[in-house]
Amino acid sequence: MQEITTFEIRTPVVESVLDLFDTMLSMEVEPCDPENLMGWDSLRIAGSVSVAGEIIGSIKVETTDAFARLMTSGMLGMDLEEIEGEDEVKDVILEACNIVGGNLKSALNDNGLSCVISSPTVTLGKNFDIETLNMARYEKFAFRYQEHSFLVEVCLKLAEDAPPEALKRLTSVDISKFERLDIISSAGDTVIELFDLMLSMKLELSDSKDGQQIEGIRAVGAVNFAGEVTGSVNIQLSKTFLRIVASKMMDIPLEAVGNDEQTKDVIGELCNIVAGNLKSGFCDSGLKCEISPPSITIGEDFRIETLNMARYEQFAFRFYDHDIFVQVCVKIDEDARASMDEGPNSATIDEIVAQAKAQADDAEVPADNAPGATSANMGAPPETGNSVFPGGMAAGQAGPGQSGVQGTDSLELSPNLEFVLNIPVEISVELGRTRMTIGRVSELAPGVPVILSNVENEDLSIYANNKLIAKGSVIVDHEKYGIRVTEVVTRMERIRSLSE
């Protein structure tokens, strides 16, 4: 693996930008000094993607609205006056961002620095500054076309805790889980608990409407998802309220909150906590993803959009006269969706069983196992009627350290699966569950009731190693509690769930 400090960023970025303008826009741009950009006091537009995996960071492309419209006319073959709204312009900037980001991602992967990129977001306005915090490399590349400029900024570092399997895909994911995933809707509860437990600030829910933004100078922290789930979490609050939050989080007087770096770190930490909670929920539901480092946008006249998402959740909170807006927008990555539609990409239990049957057919021998048996009786089943495993063991017979599988639904199993069936598992029964803050848990005492989610007379859930396998009702037998099974998942589903 190449070190990020020595990785050559300039070549893949410059080559992708020159190729983009030449082949797709029929424009000849030339590199220029990023410190001498022209016309940047007018309306601007920026597209950003986040990098996650063994390398984390962000890639941003930015230009003026005037040049973005000129690029749009070139890419779509339209006259400038035909471009009436913003949709076409945003699509072109996001496409440019995807091209530059994808090219750099490929270069990183080719050099042993595994990573994925998120869906792009777009920021529009006159007065804003976007920063990705605490990166090892900050690189800027500027390009000029006539009186127009185009800027690319790359911020990267090596992820401290990226596991080797960070980019491995999960299999057998049910897409419908995503549509009904409660963790997305519970992001608002996470924010309330976060402010209550960490900052001792009681937030109240307020009316939530799409497109809400805070007046005056404000800060927006954003963390993006990349992997089988892509999208973003945005937290928006005024700069004044951010200073109050910073004083609470750092436990210092308000007047001691000095530079912007302190407040940026605070809103970045808030985003990390909320996004980390969502990531855990996605991964627990079988949707593998990584989160990017937070990026912070501070300004007065701007808006941020993440386009073409499947789920948009908007939450609004109030603390006295201060507002907080939280937006979660996510979708399943198209490549992940395609692989899910095709089914698991690893061997299933059904495939193992089919293979075992084929092995059993090939391995059957005469009952007396007599030397010199003819080919005619080699395929005949033993008189016992049991299928024979390789090595002569019959299904339903238990060898040393093994347990037989009997019954009308018994399967002809390979030795590998036979080994799996002998692994002990922990059986547990859940009466119900609830959700509490740490504060509530600390207040529990004898006699305090805890209200669970289950209703009276509802069947209880039976789990094996935290995998649901059945439902049942409580019984008492000889002064001992038990549970009578009333509903059970199929045998194959139980085996499959325990082997995942």
C-alpha cells in the first residue's frame, strides 16, 4: 500500500479535468494559479463527494454560476438563453464532480489505497466556505477558460481505524428493509438524546418543512455515507448558537469560545455521532457502509442539496430562540441494488446441500462393502435405506463428536455442514423491549415499572444467537418456566440464519 503522503494527486486530477472539458464540453482549459481566481465574488456553485474506506476525505469542484451555465450549454448542446432554471446546471456540476472523484478513486485503488466515494452534494450561494477538517493532504488545482475559472480541491488522509474488510460486501440483503428502516426516522430522537445527555440542553421538536434554513451567518456540518448506502446527514444551526453549544460541550464560559476552529470541531463531532448511529443501524440491517469525515460550510447566503435520494427525513428543533435543522437523505447504491436483485453472491445453504447430495450419490457403496463389488451394485442404496456420507457414515447415524439428523425433513448433509450443525448456540426468549436514555436508566430503582413494546397475550420471540427462529407462549412445568413454540421459521431458514 502506498502512503497517502507520497501519493501523486495532481496527475489523475489534472488529466480528468482536461479530458472532461475537451471531450464532453469542447473547451480547452489550462491549469492556473488557484490563488488568483477571477469573478468569485458573484454567485458560485460547488459539487462535493466524500471518500471513505482505508482513505477518507473529500473532493470538491467549484466554479461561478456564469461558467457553470456555459459548461451546461456545452455539455447539453443548448444555447445559454435556453437554460432557464438550476436543475440542468446542478446536474452538470455533479457529473463533473463524479468524473473527477471517480478518476481519483480509481488511482487510489490502483495504488493499494482502497476507498469508495459517496453520492455528490451541491452547494449554491454567494457567501460560503466549505472545509473538511483534520486532513493530512490539502491540494488545490485551478483551471482557466477565457475569463472563467474552475477549481478542484482534494482533502485526504489515511483512516486510523479502517479494517481490512471495510469494503467487503454483505450478501443476502433484503432491499425492503431499507424502505421500512426505523433507524432513519429515529435520527431525531438521537439528536434530542445527544443534546440532553452531553450538553444538558432540552430540545423541543418544532415544525419541520423542506427547505428551511437559518437566517444570518450559519454553519452546516455534513457527513456522507458511501458503500451499499449512500447519502448524507446535515446539521444546521446559527453561528451564535454554535458558540453556545461549543461552550457547553467544552465546559468553558461562552466568552472563552474563541476561534472558528473550536466551533467547527464541535459541529463536526455532532455530525459524527448522529451519522455513526445511523451507520450502525444500516450495518445491523445488513447494509454495509462507511462514513466520511465531516465537512463544515459557514456563510450567510448559500444552500446545500443532495439530489436523487430515496429517503429524505427533515427534523427541526428549538432551544429557546435558537433553531436546529437536521436532514437525513439516503439511498441504496445502484451497484448494491443490482447485486441484491441477483441474489447472494456467495454459496447458500441450499447450494451446500445440493453439493452434498451429489457427493453422497457418488460415494454410495454396497451394504456389505465387499471387495470387488461390480459397477452394477455400486450405485445401489444400502439396505438400511440411509444415504451414505463420504467415508461410509449414514445420515441419521452419529459418529464421534457428531449428532445425527433424523426426521421426515432430514437433509443429506456434507461433512462441512454436519460440523456446522454441531456448533452450540445460545437460545434466548425476549419478553419485549424498549428504548431509554442513559439518564432514565440511571434513575431506575426497585418498584419502577418499565413499559415494553409487546402487548398483553402477544407471542414472545425466540432467538438463537440473536437470530429470530420462532414465536411462543409462556408455560410453567414443575415450578419451572418454559415456552411453548407456536410459530417457527422453516428449518432451512433457521440453518441459513445461523450460518450467516
